[in-house]
Amino acid sequence: MEFEMITPEEAGLSRELTEEFLKSLEEKNAGVDSVLLIRGGKLCFEKYWEPYDKDTNHRMYSVGKSFTAIAIGLLVGDGKLKLDDYVCDYFPDKLPENVHPFIKEMQVKHLLTMSTAHKSTTYKKYDGDWVESFFHVEPDYHPGTIFSYDTSATHVLCALVQRLAGKNMLEFLKERVLDEIGYTSTEWLTDDAGIIRGGDGLYCTSRDLASVAQLCMDGGVFHGKQLIPADYLKEMLSVQISTSHKEAYDERFGYGYQVWGNREPGGFTFYGMGGQLAVCFPDKQFMLVTTGNMTERGKDIRYIYESFYEVIYPRL
């Protein structure tokens, strides 16, 4: 998506305000690699720190989960999948001889909302196939009862996309959505079986991340064409399960389909560890996009939030 460039003033901000925002990030030593501010689909501020620039792919970690949810939505729109389908039905070759009742109960919507039968990522506890691990590791509770972040759920969704689409998830998304909007990146890690690592393996540019988030803010419509099913997208971006028990303040605003809520009602966030963010406020037609390496620098993503909500957000 080619963003029209405008000045901060044209977006209702000011150059002084963006400078104050950068100063706040630097004072907190936030360790960001890029910052973009977008209003009304127009890019009003863009800053990169070496070695990154607008053409550099950056590891986006869990931001890829939101891309995965879009792929699932395409299959739902095609009539190839229903959210209340039982996941085991699609993976008979990955099941143990005796399937635990909690595993049998898991539906596609449970994986999308991180309310699976597992309290943590299963392939980290299993010596073998990542997808298989999801069905073999002993479950912890009934699915649908509690939000518990589980990257293996996303990985199984990626495998499901590959089975139903007949191609890997990146190829499927490029064909149906990404090429349409002018997305430039082509990099995504896979597991040993060739399944896209939708939960943590996405690499893309900051602008590419912004373009996908902007498409979602625009209701899945690009140049008059509905690329993402509207009804599904509305559900995806709405809170489906409570996350009020989370320790981090900005993780307490609920979770949709592989997408976080945020401080503004109706807002949503694509969120990856280390500073990968697309924080979207549809009512204000405003978006903050950042990348960073905070996990390596010993920093915390809350510094980005603090600076943004102290400096920029009140002026919107």
C-alpha cells in the first residue's frame, strides 16, 4: 500500500509534538528501530534508526498471528471452514491413539481466541512435529474457559490453512490479499515440516505492517474491493475473550481473533514482542506503528506505550 505523505500539521499534530515524542522515547531508552504515525490512511511521520530503513524487513514475532487470523477469515468466507469446526477433524494423521476429551472439544474459534485446552505452547514440551504436539501434549483445562497465550495454536491454524488452501499461508495471503495492496515482503520462517510459523516467524517492513493494519481499519476494503470478509473481520477485531488477568496494563483490554484490544473502545493492536506494534484507533483514523529489539536490549514495550499515551494520544 503506497501511503500518501502529509505533514504532522495536516494530521492535526505538529512537528514539535513529534519531536517531543521522539525525545520521550530516547529519554526512556526505549530501543525502537522505527516509528510511523498514520492518520486517515496518510503517513504523517516516519523515523528509522540504523541499520533499518523503509525497505528493511524486520522480525515481527507475534504480529504474524494477526496475519494468520486474516488467512482463516478468507477460508471462512470461501465456505471451506467454520469457526465451530472441531480441529481434530482436520488432523486425523496427527492424533494419538487415545485422544483426550479436552483435545476433542477444541474448535477453530478456541485457537483464534487463545482459549485452547493448553496453558502454554505445546511444541516447546514435545520432541517432534510441532503440529502433532498440539494433539499429544497433555491438556490443562476445558477449551473456551480462559485466555492463555499459546503460539502452538497459531501454528496449527497455519497448518490448517495449508491443508485447505493447498499452498502455504504466505502464498495464500499474497494471492488473495497482500499482492492486491502492494505488500512487498516475502519472508516468513517455517518449521521443519515446511509449515509457515505464523506465530513468530514473520519478517516484513514497517510500511508493509502498516498497510495490512490499514486494510483492517478500512473494513477489509481496498480500492472498492472487499479483500477480507467484512463480517468475519468485524468479529476478528472485536474483543472475544477477557484478558483482565494479564500483568501488563496494555494487555488487559481483551483479545479478538489473534488481535489484542487497546485502551480505546473499538481499538485493536497487532502485537509482537520486542516492540513490534500496529496500534489502531478506527474512530480517530489513527495508527501508531513501531518496530524494535527490546528483548535483546533488556527494554520493555511499555516505554513505547508510555511515551505515546503521554505525548501523542491526548492531542488526537
